[in-house]
Amino acid sequence: MGNKKISIGKYASQFSYILVFIAIFIIFVITSNGLSVNGVMNIFRHSTVIGIIGLGMGLVCLTGEIDLSVGSMLALVSGISVIVFNTTGSILLTFLCAVVFGMILGFINGFLVGKVKMPAFIVTLATMLIFRSLAQWICKQVPKELIGGGSSVYRMSNGSDAYQSMYNFGNGEFLSFPIVGIVLLVITAIFVFVTTSTKYGKQIYAVGSNDKAAHMAGISVPNVKISAFVISGLMVGIASFIWIAMNASSDPATTGASNEMYAIAAVVLGGISMSGGKGKCLGVLFGAMSYTVIDKIIVALKMDSLINNTIKGAILIIVIFIQCASPQIKAYFSAKRRKKS
């Protein structure tokens, strides 16, 4: 009986992010006076951008680093992608631009953190300011026809078949399931496989757990950290493509605002340790969906939207507190069990 209790407690601890999501989802069902299939599907739809960005952020956090620039990067990459779409009318070139440009920006962060060994917090705080500023400056400098005729917002030209195809991708469904939600699930599955079943995944965890020990084991710590930031940039590129497909525009002043905080929150709520080396990428999916459901609960309760971030911030503090306190709590109860035995 004792072993069963320990086993149940172990699994509950490992998959706490699922229990948290279920608890929040139950509150959502109660407050929304019922649940529709469309309501459930919208959770996936509205979690996609943050979920994809969060997966890249999760990989960076697993190495013991952080990326504060992802929200501003989303604004810059999505804006440039709109320009490419309006210039070429090609969906493929727009996608390639988004992912390649995202990877380049991620490499800049990774190089400064991994090779130059600058603190990730300072580097990405600086690039957060740079990327947002560039997104706004470029929007003012380029000819108006390249940004859809707007003055301060990147807008996709809607007079082509490519526009309709993009819109169908961003807002369409397959068997009642949002297409962008399927993309999120596929990317999550890839991240779970890479982090749990590949040599590279083991290197990520090794670097995050103890970078000195990883170096002694022959792992190139700088290259692993650079690759994590590059992949994070790649995820922002994919998220940028999905963003403009869903919204047909990108506002350099507001697009991606606070997304770095939401991505970090999804990572933490998903059980990944901010100190690195612990956690599962699957948890990021549930963390992102949990935050989406919290938004819907606030709407269902007709609460002031201005209180939204207060609630999310409070939840984030509680989760981090539990993460920090759980080792001491476990040690306390283990000591008590040893005394009894």
C-alpha cells in the first residue's frame, strides 16, 4: 500500500501540469454554463502561437537560459513576412522568409549568450528593444503598398488566391479541428521525441543540469546553447507565419506584446525548471492551453479585462513558489519517514 502511494505521488508530481490544466478546465466548464465542441476547439486555436513560441522557450530554459526577445521577434518577423507576401504573392517564400529570418535572429541571441558568454537576460532584453524598434521603424520607411496601404500596420494584400489560401490555413478546420491546432500538436510531438529520444535531447538536459560536467563529458556547451536559441527563433518564425495567416496583419507596436511573459509562464506552468535541466516539453502544451482557458474564464465571469495579467501573474508566482518549495517539502517528509523507520 505504501509503495502504491509513493508511485501515485511520483506520477502526480511528474504530470502535475495535466492536473493543473484539468482543474482550470473544470472551472471553465462551470463558469461558461456548459461546453460546446467549438469552445474546446478554440482552446487549441488560441493556444497555437503562444504554444509554439513556448516550445522554443522551453528548450532555451532547459539549457538554463532565457529569451525575453520572442515577443518583439514575433512583431519583426511577422512584419517582414507580410512585406515578402505583398511583394511576391508566394506563400512558400513567405514561410521560408519567416523561418529563416527567425533563425537568424535566434542565432544572434545564441551567439552572444553561448560564444561571447554574455548573460542571456541582458542580451535578450536588449534585442527585445531592438527588434520591436526595428519593426516599427521599417513599417514607417517602406512604401505603403508593401504594407497593404496602411500607415502604421503591416497588412496583407487581399486581392489574390494566395491570400485566401493563407486565410484558410490560419482559420480553417479539418474534421472540426483547427488546422493551426494540428500544427501545434505535431510540433509538440516532434519536441517530445527530440528531447526524450535523441542524443541532442540528452545534451540539452545535460547542459541545463550542469554545464561544467557537460563540458567535461565532451559536449560543446556553447554550440548546444546556440542551437537552442536558433530553434527558439525557428519557432517564432513558424508562429509569425501562423499569426499573419490567422490575422492577415501585424501591428509592430502591439503584436507579440507580453508574449515573452506568456511563453515563460507556459513553460513554468508546464513544469520546466527555470534553472534548467528539468521538465518535459509536453508540459508546455498544457501550460499554454491553461493560460488560454484562464482568459476564457475571465471573459465568462465578465471580469474587467484589465485584471487579466494580474491573475496570470499571481498564478505564475504560485507555480514558481511550488517549484521552489517542493524540494524542501519532499526533504522534510523524507526525514520524517526515516525517523519513523
